[in-house]
Amino acid sequence: MSSLIELAERIESAAGPDRQLDDAIWLAENRAGRGSERGGWLYDLEPAPGYTASIDAAMTLLPIWCGIVRWKIWPDEPSTLDLYKVLRGPSGFLLLDEITAATPALAICAAALRSRGEE
């Protein structure tokens, strides 16, 4: 199993925003070529954004080819969203997964990591 998928599972089971998860996401993003890496060590990293607390920060994780088809947010219930992959052709998109997490930001983080882990 991909380490991104494992991290997505941790996020889906989180009860709320978590700075340790933010750090793990930031590290995964930078290891994927979005930061400076030399000899296996990461250097000059900024503090991790609050991905698990902020919808805006979480949305920056979604790949350009990925979007949200449907998003359910009800008080006192977990947030659920349907993730899709934009395709060329008559269908326009392919449903990738349904993600459920405690908050919208957590659901988006998990969706983004799952989409990258399935690439």
C-alpha cells in the first residue's frame, strides 16, 4: 500500500485538525518534488500550512486534474465528498472515490492524498 494512501487513512480517522498530520502531509508533498531535497534530507522547509484546519489550505493539495463532484456537509455528521478525475472524452470525468472524514478540510486532504497515491 502506498504511503500516501496510509496517510489518507490516518486523516480520515482523525477527530479534527492535527498539526502532526499537517507536518506529515507537508513532508509527503515535499518528498514528491514540491520542495528542495538533497541526499534524502529536506532542507529549508517552511512550517507546514494548516491543511487539516483550513479548506483553502487543503484545496491547494488537489492535483489540477482532480475535482470534487459532490460535497455533503451536515452539522454533527462527518463530511463526505466524491472525488473525480477529469478526463478527455465523452464522459468528462471518472469517479475515483468517496471520502468521509470528520471535517471538510480533513476530507479534502484525504481525497488529495488518495488521488496522488493512485497515480
